[in-house]
Amino acid sequence: MDRLKAIDARLPAYVRLRDTLTARIAEGEWTPDQPIPSEARLAKEFDVSIGTVRKAVDGLVEEGLLERRQGSGTRVRAPSFNATLFRFFPIREKDGAPLSIPSSHILLRSITEAPDEAARVLGTREVIKIVRLRSLSDQPVLFEEIYIPARRFAGFETLPEAALGPLLYPLYFEHFGIMVKHATDEVSFGWASERVAQQLRIKPGDPLAVIKRTAFDIENTPIEWRIASGSATEFRYRSEIN
């Protein structure tokens, strides 16, 4: 009850409860493995009506943080990650096969000081830097430099290689309880440096497509900043407008 009161009292009760439940999910109090407390129990804990609890939970279901399972209660929704995360780059094989998730080869994991832009976004200089090369059919398509806050991802740099898969977001969730809710991408174009060209097997000075991505957790706190580079000659953009 104290925590609910700590949120701006001018907001409707269901909004304050929704934000409180979101914070508890972010802290890992509930996981997809077990249902959250019943509506009656939450109503009693926070001294609100069943209707208020239902409206708060409905909001979290609509946002994709919770899901209702018939016969087993309401649970934290396990995040789903797929090839749409790579929509700006050529993620189809040359034969036109369906979208594929590129293979991943991590070149570096180390604790370091963040460059200015990453520090400004993440709010800290103490980060873990990840350098990664993504490939399709052994052809490099993406060269990435990724920064995550060292405090929230303590130990990432020492995880065994076997724990590292082609996608980082499921890894963040499974090992650190951090769910990526959404991300923003900023696209620009430039020319390949010698370092990037060598990794992508293109020539220095070749046109480059660059995406700067900021990923946010369920409380909309930035938890990852990355810069990904790929050959501009293979660049593709897809947008669905409803």
C-alpha cells in the first residue's frame, strides 16, 4: 500500500497500481513460471477494488507485459524475439528463403568506459562493451558495437560461450531478469572505415548503412545502446503503416 501511495496521487488508482505492478515485474518478483497473485489478493494488498485491479491488469495485458492463460491464471509474458529485429538489413538468404536470424560471433566482451554518446543515453560511464559480427551463410552482414550498464549486467563479460546465442535480448531476460520492451532505431549513411570494412569484407570507403539503437526495459529505462553497420548496397527498409 505504501508503494502505491508513493506514486503521484493525482493519477487514477488503476494507473498507480499498473505502474506499481510494472515495477514489481521489473524487479523480477514475478516470472513466466508462476501466476501473479489473484485479483482478490492484489485488491486486498493495495486496498483497492477488484475493478481497479482488473483495469490495471487489463492495461498490462494490452501492453504485452502480462498474459492470461485459461486454467492457470495471469502470468508475466515471456518475451518473443524474432527476425523482425533485423528488418533494416538483408536477412534473407540469396535464394529468397524466409527471414532468418543471422548467426552471431562475439569478438569482444569487456568492462570499459562508455563513449560519450553511449554514456549520455545510458546515464553511466561504467559499461560492458560487446563487439559482435553477424553473418548469413558465412557472409558478414552486420558489425555491431554494443554497450550495456555494468551495474545491471554484472557478470555478463564472464558468461560461458555456451550461454551466448544469436540474440542478446533473450539472454538479458534469462540471466539478468531484464526484459526489453521496445527499442528505437536511428538510421544514417556513411563510409566504411578500414576496421569495419575488414570485418564486413568490403572495401574501405564503401557506402555503409548505420543504425544506432537504444533499447528500453519495461520501465522505459535505457538498458542498451548499440551501433550496427552493414553494407549500404544491401540496405533495405521496410515500414508497415496502418
